[in-house]
Amino acid sequence: MFKKKSLLGVVILLSLGLTAKSQVKIGFEVSFTEPQAHYADVEMNISGINKDYVDVKMPVWAPGSYLVREFSKNVEGFKASAAGKPVKFEKVRKNIWRIYGAKANQLKINYRVYAFEVSVRTSFIDASHAFLSSTGIFMYPEGHLKSPSTVKVIPFEGWSKVSTGLEPVAGQQFTYTAKDFDILYDSPLEVGNQDIFEFTASGVKHEVAMYGSGNYDKERLKVDMAKIVEQGTAIYGENPNKHYTFIVHNFERGGGGLEHLNSTVLGASRNQYNNERGYNGFLDLVAHEYYHLWNVKRLRPVALGPFDYDNEVYTTNLWIAEGFTAYYENKLTHRAGFNDQLTFVNKLAGAVAAVENTPGARVQSAAMASYDAWIKQYRPDENSSNSSISYYSKGEVIGLMMDLAIAHATKGEKSLDDVMKAMYLQCKAQGKGYTDAEFKAMVEKISGTSFTAFWDKYVTGTAPADYATYFGYAGVTVKNENEGKQVPYLGVASRKIEGRMFISAVSRNSAAWTAGLNVNDELISINGVPVEAAVERMPELTSKKVGDVVAIKVARDGKLLDFNVTLKANPNIKLVAQIDENATPAQKTVLKRWAGV
């Protein structure tokens, strides 16, 4: 009897605790009194937190973009009130405001956010529109990341539309709800007069919100974007969204994308839709970010969620999260019919060459490139290509080789598609992300063979890609058109500033590297001939042979210096792929599995 009463008491206490927690209400109202000055005005209302004080926090980074961006630096005019009267507050950390009097039934917080950075991951506001990247706009009460919230948007005068992946509140215009802050922070908003069109694919309604005009053909985009959606869904067998939103920012020169749970933000060049290269580049971007709907947002490394919005989150698996997505953008666009088999194969051969021509690929592994994303990927310098490799590009090559290896090992029965689907379902069933060991185990399970040596060489190691072997599994021959050539090579990149030529990069172990030429040296002359254009095209270099010595004069910090530079051979490869018409039946089977449509 005592035990039953005790148990009942525990249940009652737990119920009261849950009820108290459920009574916490958090709401935001966003308006724009001075959009021309790039400000958003945010009102945050909190009730139901029964504490002496409450800490409200702004994230320091945005998931999917691995750099601490210090969003709180854009906050100003912070104030708090309760029952219409000001309450005491103090800033206790770079991104935390402590507000006293939080026991009040209604706590109101007001602040302004300056937003004038054009990118897919940062907010931007001007007289024509507002793009709100939620991690840099909305604060949250500490301990309440799992609490629901509402967002009411008050568009500026003349603005009439809001586009977002957030769920609308019925009967309340421009008002949205998120069941927790992870969802709110994963849901950007576009506010203004964007051009909106829709299409349905894989049973899901898709909205495309175009800001900035452009020479796009909406009817063509509806058809082609739907094909990409359907190809991605075909790999995983399901599309996890009820609706999806593409926010596209069209600028004179634009690019980049950032994935979200049921939306994405894309940067595009407004006048490039009507030429083949520009249009296909846009479709590549659509494919990349849409594939993230599965890979990263749901099939994810264990470190990537639940998120710590205060600190860096480390993982060695971004070569899967981003690199494989770069690889699959090629597969999706190929399967959707936007290029033929030979074009598909040569795009990937070009990706291999790009990695092999990066000196940093012999210095940094894919795993360490992932781990060091916070200090390297978004902070490149003049030596980055010598000391590091992008987990995007290296991961793309690893994905290519792994895909071909699996198809070869299973005689065309399986591919990387099967690994990705199995890992997606595993993450879904377990409700958590994967470890490196779990991913490797699944590759081995699907392929029926060990991948330990592969991991040691390409994931945690820096071995050159054995591209001839892997392409060969599919009956594809790859030729290095530079093989055997002795082309003289200085090893610098240059840029022109106000009519003067400066060195902008020096390649590791090149002639310039060995001789001691530096980035920021002003190139004055080569063999007495003034440098007035890109040095790589100067006859004073192109007419020479490997081993010849050239005299190079530079200005460094206002002083003239002379160097005698011994030219070396250009080490870069140029790969061209061909599909062997005389391939074996086994190779043809692998080719069909890998590059069939």
C-alpha cells in the first residue's frame, strides 16, 4: 500500500512538472521600421518561467556552416520589461543576457538586429526585402531549447509575402509555429515581394521563392526541379516532408547554398539561367542542397544534433555529410537526364584531378579536414591549398571510389545508394546519428568485404587516389593528358591591382616555392621583361625548358629583390575519361549500376 501511494505521488509530481513546463510560452514578433538601414526589430515575449532570473541566449553559429560567426555582435538596443515596467538585466557572456524579475507573468524583451551580410547563412535586410537566418535573429531562454515558439512577421509597408518552411498558424496571417528551437533555427524566412511558384513532386508540395528577378523560365524549372526531387526520393524510398521551400537569392553574381530541415537557401546569378553552363550549375546546386534533406538533416554524424549553439561541434565525418552530397549532386542530375553518361564520367574525372592537383591533399586527410572545419574551411588563406584539402572535394572523390568498389565487390548488385539508404533507416530507427565506425561497418556489410585498407588510405590517410583502378571497375579508361610532358612551371598565381602584378599564391614544392618567392611580392620583371599580365602566359616562361634558370625581379615591402629561379615541370594532371567499348561483361554490369539511367 505504501509503495502504491509513493508511486502515485511520483506520478503526480511528474505530471505537475510537465504541466508547468508546458505552460511556458515563447513568442516573437519581427517588424522592420528601418529596413533601408538594415535593421530588424524583434519583440520576444516569455511567460511561465518561475525563476528569479532568466538567461536569453543567441546562437554563435548556424548548423550546416561550421564557423563561429558571433551573431550577437549584431544585436543592439536590448531592453526588458514586465507588466509594462522596465526590469533589470545584465550581459553575462558575449551571447547571453540575464534578465531579473522573470517570475512576472509576462516578460517582454526588445532588441534590434543589424543585418547586412549577403550570404546564404547570414541575415540581410534592405528596402527591397528581408532575409532572416533564424540563428542570427531569435534568442532562446536557457534550458528551453525544446520549448515551442511562435513567430509573427509584420512585413514592411509594400511587402506582401513571407516564405518559410515553418508551419503556419491557422487563421493568423504571417504567423508561424515551431515545436522546438532546433526547428526554428533550421527555418529561415524570406519577407518581401518575392516571385513565388510551386510544383508537386514525390507527393510533396514545393514552393520556390525567387528574390532579385532573373531570366529564369518558371515552367522549365518546375519540370527540372521536380525531376531532381524524384531522383533523390527514389534512392531512399520516401520523402520525409509534407512541404518544402526553396528560397533563391538572385544577384548579379551569386552562389552557394545552405540546407535546412524542409527548406534551403540558394544563391544564384540572375542572368545565367538562359545559358547551358549557368542553368546546369543551378540544377547542380538544387540537387546538392535537396540531397541534404536526407544526408545531414536526417542521416547525420552523431555530433550534428542535438545542437550546442554556444560552441563548436566536432566531427570527422563531414567528408560524408558534404563530400558525398557533392558526389550525389552529379548522380541526381545525371539520372534526371541533364547530361549523358560520358559527361557524367568526365565531371567526376575532373573532380579527381582537382583533388590530386591540390598539394594539401598530401598533407591533410579527409577526416582531419572535417574535424578542422571550424578553423580552416571558412578561413582560407594564401597557404590553404598547400596545407589542407576541402572535405567537399575529397569526400566527393571518396564517394566515387567507394561507390565503384561496392558495385565491383557485389558484381553490380549493390552500390553506395544501398549504404546511404540503410544508414538513413538506421538513424531514423535509432533516433540518433552515426559514428564513423558504424558507417564503415555498414559499407562492409553491404559490400561483403573489408574497407579497412580503404579507410586507412583515403579517409584517415593522404594516399593519392588510385583512380585508374576504380574507374576501371566500370570499364572506364582515364588518361592523364599531361603525362610525359615536360612543361616549365613557375608555380605562382597572380593578381592585378591598379595595373601592377602581385603574387597571390605559391604552390608547395614549385620552382617559386624553392626559390623563395612570396605571396604579396610585386612582380617587376622576368629576364628583364616587365610583368604586365599573368606570368604563366609570358614567353619568357613558356619558351623555356624544365631546368632553365630565369631571373625574376620583385618588389617586397618597398625593396627590390632579385631571384634566380630554376624552372620545374608542371606536376598537375589533366584527366580525360572514355568508356571502353570492349569492356568485359563484369565491367559493363558495374557501369550500368553506377552510371546507368
